[in-house]
Amino acid sequence: MIRSARRWTPSTTCFYGPSVSIAVQSDRVGPSGLSDAEVDVLDAIDEHALVQDLVHLIRVPSVTGSDAESDLQHRQARRLESLGFAVDAWKLDLPGLAAHPHHPGTESVRQEGYGVVGVLGSQAGLPALVLQGHVDVVPTGDLGRWHDRNPWSGDITGTVVRGRGACDMKAGVAANTAVARALVASGVTLERPFAVHSVISEEDGGLGAFATMLRGHGAEAAVISEPTSGRVVVANAGALTFELRVPGRAAHASVRRSGYSAIDAFLPVHAALAELELRRNERPHHLFDGVVLPYPISIGHIHAGDWASSVPDLLVAEGRLGVQLDEEPAHARAELTEAVAAACRRDGWLRDHPVEIAWHGGQFASGHLDPADPLVAEVLGAIDEVEQRTASLAGAPYGSDLRLYVGMGGIPTLHYGPGDVAYAHAPREQVEIAELLATTRTLALLAARRCGAHR
């Protein structure tokens, strides 16, 4: 493709929230090696609409498994249709998917679910690029820890947008939509199709991405706009949900030594899990350099007993086991099972009353893209030209839809999107507006180039 010397300069944009106005401006001169069509696409990005779209997305309480999750998918389908995309919006066959031998697991009970895929361009062949995002978010937790006790406000405070999903990953969803809008508004012609995938259930296993791959929606390449803190993420650790049932012996609290507390019985098991975590993180893959704990083992929920004056006879602990890069999930399960069994063999009570282990909920395998894949260089090049910086490659210590797109669909896939995962799943969840704008521009340039945008 012949590139002109036309230059592109980011604009100054003001955003207004409740009693708040801010201005975001880049002092850097834009890239000089862009074609006229690429500049047209960048110029067509509606930055105000992008931020307002994020605010509106946050205000939909689309907790995974909820009716609002489906409502937001209907909205995404309408939005893509209004832009002229050919849209496939289908109701997921939940029983059929659950019966599939490779079902990824879920943790939420949902009555229905929907997939949404929009394709721009009438040319034959696979889309040259997919931008993918999930609309579901995790529950809010203690409302008292949120500003004004409202996690769904979408408030603009200073230079950030706040609220559940602001970072994970409604900022990425808004960015994907903004790129779609810019490709249409710019009036350019695409040599190859461009697609947007909107999925559900990423937070509890990836059922939406699983269904999308089974539906046959392929592509030459995909970018999942999860928060990456400015890095290009080419690998994900896996995550397996487990349940431990630790037995005790009930007794009246006044004679507690006649019983055996399931809480006390759990303590040596918890210590064994901590030891296992240390062993499994001794030699992580180099892509996880700088990550303090690439493969964590965490207990996220514990319930024991049913009366304050009774010795609890059962403790149920639910947790998450990190899966090492390229490790088979079965091997990870076996290591945790043996660690728990060894703790039981060493303990006087548990030797005769062993812990039961069950695997349910989300079952994320690990996944990665070869850093030598051309998509990686294309994304790094777009970042360099638009954001005028050199991005690094990294691995992420959490599971994602990447492993389904790469493993099931054979689609080269990586993560690049706005936000810092340190803010995800927390009551301080937020995303920097400047980062949202910069990432969107990069994704827009990538889409224009991969899809052969021209006048």
C-alpha cells in the first residue's frame, strides 16, 4: 500500500459529567506515514460519543447471568445494525452447550443468553480483523465501599470514568464500537471485511466466546480489548474453579472439645495450598516477568456452620487454581488434588475424614499466541505510530476468551485495550479517558490497515 506524507494530529476534546468538565489533549504530532484513508478513519473517531457510550454501558447493571446481560447484547446488536453491519444475533442453546464435551463451565445461573456478531463489508472471505469484547461484569460487592454507594453511576471524576465495568471491560467494548462507527463515518471502502464480536459469560467461563466459535464465526485475526495497561498481552494463564468440603463433628459450643471444628480442620489444608502455590510459581514463563504471582491459588468464598453456639460440622471453601502456560488443566487439577490428599494424610482428623474436592464453575485453560505471529508486529506498529511509544509484550495471570479463539477457532488473537486490571473487580474500578482515546485510535488504525481501507 502506498502511503502519503499526510499527518494526523489528535484533537482537543472536552467531556462533561455531573458538574465536571475536563479537557484531554495530546501535544504530540501525529504519525506521518498514514494513507489518506487511514487519516480519514482516525479523524472520524467521535471522542465525545466514545466516552458517553462508556458511561451508558456502565449504567446497565449487566452482572454475568443477569437479564441485563442479555439486554445489553440486544443493544449491541441494534447499534451494529444501525451502522450498516450484517448482524448475526442468536439465542444461545444453553442445554446444548452444557452437554458439549468441551463446555467451559459457568458459575452463574442464567435463563437465557445471546451472541452478537456484526460484519462490515460484503466481500467474500473471513474478516481480516475481529475486535471482541464481553458485556458482562462481576457483582459489585459491598455497596458501602463505592462512591455515593452507586457502582452503576458512570461518573466522570477528574480524568477518569468510574463504575463497575469501567475497566473490565466496557471501556474496551466502547472502543470497539467507536472503531466500527469511525470506519462507517469516514466513508472509506474496505477491501476485506471487519467484524465486531460481543459476547457474554466471560467472567464465569467464556460461554459466549465458546458459542461464537461453535457458530462458525472465524477470522484472520482478533484483538480482545481487555485492559492491558498499555502492553500487548499474548498469553493468559488459566483458572480452574474448585470446591473443598471439609468435614467436622458437631457439638454444643460449651463442650466444643467433644466435637471437632471444620474450621480448624481447614487450616492445614489452607497451608498446603499456600505451599503448592509457591512451588507452582518457581519458574514462570518469561512472558510473566514482572508479574508477582502468575499462577495464584486463591480461596474466594468460605461458609462454615449454621449456628454461633454450635461447633461447625462442615466447611465449604470455593477457590481458584491458576493454570500454568501450556499446562493441561487435568495436570493442574491433579496437583491440587494430591496436595490436599497429602495434607489429609498428615493430619490426625483429616486422615479419617478426608476433604472432598469438586471442580465446577469456570474452567479456563491457558492460551497464548506466538510472539512471531504477524498480528503482534502489526499491533506494535500501530501503537508506535499513533501513540508514539514502544509497547512491550506480556502475559496475564488471568483466564480469558483468548484461549477459545486461538484453541477452538485457530484465530491468531491477542489482548490490547484500555485500562489497568488492578482496578478490575474492585470498588475503585475506573479507566483513564486519555488511555481510552489513545487505545481506540490504535485499534482504528489497525482495523483500517488490516481491512485495506481506501477512498
